[in-house]
Amino acid sequence: MSVLIFIDQSEGHVKKSSLEALTYGADVAKQLGTTAEGIVLGTVTEDLTALGKYGVSKIHQVSNAALNNVDAQVYASVISEAATASGATVIVFSHNQTGKAVAARVAAKLKAGLVAGACALPNTSNGFSVKKTVFSGKAYAHVNILSAVKVISLNPNSYKTVATEGTAVVEALAVTVNEPKVKITAVNKITGEVPLTEADIVVSGGRGLKGPEHWGILLDLAKELGAATACSRPVGDAHWRPHHEHVGQTGVQVAPNLYIAIGISGAIQHLAGVNRSKVIVVINKDPEAPFFKAADYGIVGDAFEVVPQLTAAIQKMKAGA
Amino acid sequence: MKILVCVSKTPDTTSKIAFTDGNTKFDEAGVQWIINPYDEWYSLVRAIELKEANPAATIHLITVGNADAEPIIRKALALGGDEAIRVNTDNSDAYYIAAQIAEVAKQGGYDLIFTGKETIDYNGSSIGGMVAELVDSPYISLATKFDLNGTTATVVREIDGGEETAEVALPVVVSCQKGMAEQRIPNMRGIMAARTKPLKVVEPIAVDALTSIQSFELPPAKAGVKLVAPDNVAELVRLLHEEAKAI
Ligand SMILES: Cc1cc2nc3c(=O)[nH]c(=O)nc-3n(C[C@H](O)[C@H](O)[C@H](O)COP(=O)(O)OP(=O)(O)OC[C@H]3O[C@@H](n4cnc5c(N)ncnc54)[C@H](O)[C@@H]3O)c2cc1C
């Protein structure tokens, strides 16, 4: 019995969402009185032993360069084999793009119950029940996993990373790596930007900004805050912003520490994708905008005046601090 | 070429989310049901476009659900598709549902299976991956573009922090999202035609559900908004820094 955590990497670096998964998995192991181990696939440049500080004692590594791209089928077979070999009874993923591709396949392969989009530690007082978001963030469900082996994928930004002391033993793992049936012909990574689902701060714009040529003030604010940028659906539909920035019920669901909504009315479908944010700030010239009901802080005012002032005020605060 | 499109019934996006029976059941009172938007706008419409380009193709829709799902599947047939299959059960475990779809898929010998990226009620994003595993096909998750050249598909899919272009030989399972196609509105001819399209009801195969929902919970209500005057943004910055500790 052990907990196996899948460590997702991109270009050799372990993703932030995986540090959350590691902390979570280590806490699950503590709860169950067992050990937590990690598995990492592909070439990693980082010092993996240092991941011990998140609570894992051992890391299985399959440093086969063929695994540098995520192939759901190949990954699932490698991770399932490793889980079975190491006697894992709980397998933890981040519910990020990789987790969405792979966790379900692993679950089906091992006939293991899956909770996708978990947001809290399991409750083991009576069975094994995991809280997850449902109805696009409008509610939570407590889901019982009935099978012996359990798969959990953890929502990004919903479990706090805790680093303490410790080093992990890194062991090369011999497993079968099949030839992928999917051939990757091009990879286009948006560099220099914070990935939306991992961002601590998200600055988001709506139709109130009137057109793509006005996004400069929003980008300046985002840059000052080190924030990712997002938008409402009509903005994505009108191609003012790339469609992967569209948040909401039918777009990306985010849960940052701080969500700043600029010129967004706060339609129920938009709120569904952002209401798990810890702090919401709304800037809208209409005092009746529904978004204010879901906000923690608000300014009723013209975005074109308020936003540049806000950027300047933050600059000033930082300079003073 | 045979395409299987997975269609699921979800509450309308404006539905009030509430629970009954001691928070163990979703309160369906007054709820309008719709086709899960990802299934409708992206996977179904893209499948229809593929058939328009290749009229010899057939499209089957599949839903796993009880008789209440029939109006939804007729609505989907009004957009397009040749026939529909309903697996008669209301079990909601993802593995159970995927196993039913996989069974139909194996018997039908489909070249292409489309699902939506997720359902807007349970947000699992898991059916596609599970079906792919059960039918032993490659899986392209979160696809934003899909083109066919003979029996080779070229797909663009979302990855962490970007996108990736891939080639894969059919058969393949694809989960679809924004970018794949544009939403369509059914026309009168489609609605009339849908009435007479075959809708086969099949009984589920025996599979053990691996999860069950124990209860639901609503998030705590917000305390209320603190408004700051537009000429006093410094105060907002102070609040965010000192009170909310968010910056
Ligand atoms: C099935 C379905 C799914 C949907 N899914 C999503 C989804 O995932 N995400 C999503 O966002 N939407 C979604 N929508 C659309 C949603 O209903 C709203 O139409 C949309 O969110 C509105 O976008 P908006 O707030 O940018 O624009 P609007 O509603 O037009 O609001 C613009 C706001 O800007 C304010 N404003 C104007 N000028 C200024 C100014 N100078 N300064 C400050 N404020 C200003 C206005 O007061 C207004 O509140 C969905 C709709 C449906 C039917």
C-alpha cells in the first residue's frame, strides 16, 4: 500500500500544479499511515531529490526521451504498470491538461474509481470520500470511491504547497514504453506568460473594454502583478483575445488567489468559471452589474480611467514596500 | 466512415443549483435541460461538417441515460446525425457510463468517437479517456481543431501553456472544445427530420460502478462587496495588500 503521485513536467521543469499534487499526495499518505512516492516521465533537468521536501520518500523515473511529449495511451500504460509494481492504492494527478488526458485512462485500465477535480483531502472516517467541484464551480460533491485502487486528480490552485525538509531517493524504473500511435508534428508553447490555470492572480477583461486595441491597459496591470490574462466569452468569440483565455462555464475554470474583472457584467455562466477565486475585484461602470454581488472589492467607475491608476498605485506600493 | 458522437443531458447554464433529500440529490424542480454545450457546439457540429464533406459517412449519437434524455437526443438529431442510441440507465459513475459507450463502440466498429471536453454538471473530463482505454484506441484530449485526410487525422489540442499539432491514424477518440466548430441553430427541416430518425434503446451491460455521490454542498455565500471610490484606487491597493493579502 502506498500513494503514487504523478509529477508532470514541461521542458525539464516540474510544474507548480505537480508540487500541489505532491503535497496533497503526501498528506493522503499520512492520513492512511503509508508512504508517498512520485513518478516522473521524460527528461528532467531539475534536481528531483529536492522534491523530498514535499513529503515523498522515493521518486520513480523513466527518463526515456520518447516520453517528453504526453501521449495519453503510452503514459497511462507506464503509470499503471508503475502503480501496480509499487503496490500503490491511491494515485494522484493534477487535474491540469495532462491529468485530463491521462488520469481517466489509468483509472479505466486499473478499474479504479476516479474523482476528477478534487479540492480537499479524502474523508476516510466512513469509506473513502473525496470532495470535488461540480456544476462548474457552483457546488461541491462528496464522492465515494468504491474500488480498492483509487485515482484522484486535484484541481490546480486548490491545495496549498507546503515545503519542509527532506530529500527523495530517485530510482530509475524499468517499464515497457510502447511506441506512441499519435505523432506530434508541432508544439506551440506560449512562452513568457503565466499559464492561466496555475496563476495566482488573473486579470480578465470583458466587452466593456470595447475592442482589442484597448487591451494595453489590462496587459500593463497584469504585467505589474505578474498575472495571467483572461477574458469573457464574447471577447474570445469576437477574437479580441485568443480563445484559450475564455473563462467561464464553457471555457477555462480558474481559482486564483485574486481575480480582477474589468468591464465584465458577471453573467451566471461567467461566474461559474471564476467563483472559486479567493478574492474577486470588480471594476465596472454600471453599479447594477451582477458581478458586484459575487465580488469582495469593487470600483464603480470607467475602466479606462481606473485601470491605469490602479497599475500606477500598485507600482507605487511596491516601490514603497 | 462511422462516427460516434457522445451526447449528454445537462441543466441549462442559468439553472439554480440546489439539492434535496438531505443534500443527496440535485433539485430538478424548474430545471431546463440542454445538450451539454461541448457536445452540441463542438463535437456534434464538427461531426456534421465531416459528413457534409464526405456524405458517405454515418453519424450515430449515443447517450447513456433514462427516458428523460430523449428530448435532448431528438434536439441533437435536429442538428444532424443519422440515428441515435440510448443506453437505458441513470447510473452516473463515469466508469460505468464509459463502459456502456465502449460496448456500443466495439459492436459498431466506429472510426471516430467524439466527446465534449467535459459535462458542465459533473466536470469530470473523463469519459473520453476511459472510452479510449476500454476500446484500446489513441486519445486526443481537449482538441481545438480536427481535420481528416483519408484515414489520417490532423488534430490541434490544448496542452499546459500552449497547443500541439498531432497526426494519428483512425480509429481515435477525441474530446472536443472551443475552436473545433461554430455553434449551429437547428432549422425547421432538421427538426421535422429528427422526429423520424431511428432512436434505438439498448439495455446496459453489467458493470460495477466504481464511485457514488454521497452528498452535495453549496459554497458559502460571499460576505458582500466593499466598494472603493474610483478616485481612490490607492485605498483598493491598500485593502488588497493589507486586508486580503492578495498582492
Ligand atoms: C450556454 C451559455 C454558455 C456561456 N458560457 C460563458 C462562459 O463560459 N464565459 C462567459 O464569460 N460567458 C459565457 N456566456 C455568455 C454570458 O451569458 C454573457 O453573455 C457574457 O459573459 C457577457 O460578457 P461580458 O461581461 O464581457 O459582456 P457584457 O455582458 O456586454 O458586459 C460588459 C460590461 O462592461 C461594462 N462596461 C462597459 N463599458 C465600461 C467601461 N468603460 N468601464 C467599465 N465597465 C464598462 C458594462 O457595464 C457591462 O457590465 C455563456 C452563455 C450561454 C448562453
